[in-house]
Amino acid sequence: MYENSFQQTSKNTVFKLSDKITFGRNVVFGKECKYVEIGYGCFLGNDLYIDVPELIIGDYTTIHRGTSIHGYRPCNIGHNCWIGQFSILDSIGGLLIGNNVGIGAHSQLWSHIKFGDTLEGCRWNKAKKLIVEDDVWFVGHCIVSPIVAQKKSMLLVGGVITKDMKKNHVYAGVPAKDITNVVGLQFNEVSYEEKVKKFEKLYFDFLESNNMLKNSFQIEIVKSFNNMEFKKDIVYFNLYDRTYIPLRNEIEYRFMKYLLYDKAKFIPIIA
């Protein structure tokens, strides 16, 4: 069920683990962990330290080695996320990371600022939830304050962001500024017809690269899952809202891994 194993320092932790999860060496769940839920197909690399009261991770999320996830409040990470090595995810004020989020190596996401002597009058003492919405990308070596990063926003390498990020805008610098008018949006509009054409090509490229016939792995593109009768051997994809009905078999697993990280990302819907 799992490759390798993990360590826990509390016997009271409740684990809910899906299939196809890979744990690297020295993955440690600390004393504060009360509930841990990890989705299908996730990868947790070597030397991770996790110590939050509640950790929920969606399907196919990757967390690379040396990353620390800590704090007093729950940390939720969505589907298809990628967290680079030696990153820090702080959940002292709470941390919510949406689906398809990229966090480049050596990045730091902070939900609090505390240290100075408040008795002596230090004014800097605050904890606030950090919210990262779907398809956000912190390219790498980024430092993020407790902001709201709206969908599809992007912070370029080495950026330090202290203010909310607007939807599909691009930021850079220290402190980061909006440079969308210079470099353009992270995401361009793509027509439905073009998505279908590209996705069908990805599917046939996958079959060809694995020397597979079409009938050995069947998919169907639909516009809605409403009032459908599902066949048990077909994986259904909705390109309007980027969802799919999983079968959870080996070929589908390989196809979804093939699509990640720079081809296509889909959110599972249980029919």
C-alpha cells in the first residue's frame, strides 16, 4: 500500500491514508499531530517534519525533502500541488493551499509574525490565516506573508510578497510589485475546442509512449457529469471544470502522473 514508512511521536494521531502513497526516509509527524489525511498518489520525500494539529492533503500532491510543516492551527493542501525541497509551511495562523499550487524550492510561507517583547511595547505580534487559491505559483526562493493569493496569481523567483495578490497577476521583487503589464498574465484564455484537441493528443501520446492500444485504457470527454450512466472501465474527464471520475487503477495512475506537472491537472470527483 505504501512505499517505505514514517515516524510518529504521538500514539494519539489518527491517520487516514489512501493508496499509492510514497513516504521517503525520516518523515516525522510530531506531537501536535492529531489528524492526518493524505490523498491518493501522493509523494512525501525524505527528511520531512510535520507538526500541525490537522493536516489534510489531496490527491497527487508532492512534498520534496527537507520541508517543514508546523503550527498551532490546521493546514490544508489541495490536489496536484508541488512543494519544492527545503520549504517552510507555517500554520501558526492557519494555512489553506488550494488545488494545483506550485511552491518552488526554498520558499517560505508564513502565517504569523512574533518575537519582540510585547511587555516592553513591541507592536509586531500577529497571527493571520494565509490563503493560497487554486493554480497559484510561487516560483522558488519566495517569501510569503499572511496574504490572500487569488487564483492563478504568480510570484517570480526570489520575490517577497506582503500584500494580497490579484487573480492571474504576476509579481516580482523585494517587496514584490505587480508586473503583469510588463510580462503578461500567467494564464491565457484557451477555447474549449482547443482544450479537447490538446487533451486528445496527450492521451494518444501517452498510449504511444507506453506501447498501449486504445482499448487497453479508455477515456471519454464530457461536458457534464449530471444524469450520466458511467461505464466501469472508462475514465471520464470534464474539461470545463477540470474534474474527472477516477477508477483508481494502475493505468489511470500512470496517466495522471504523466499529465503532471506541466501538461494538465484534474480534480477527482467520486461518482
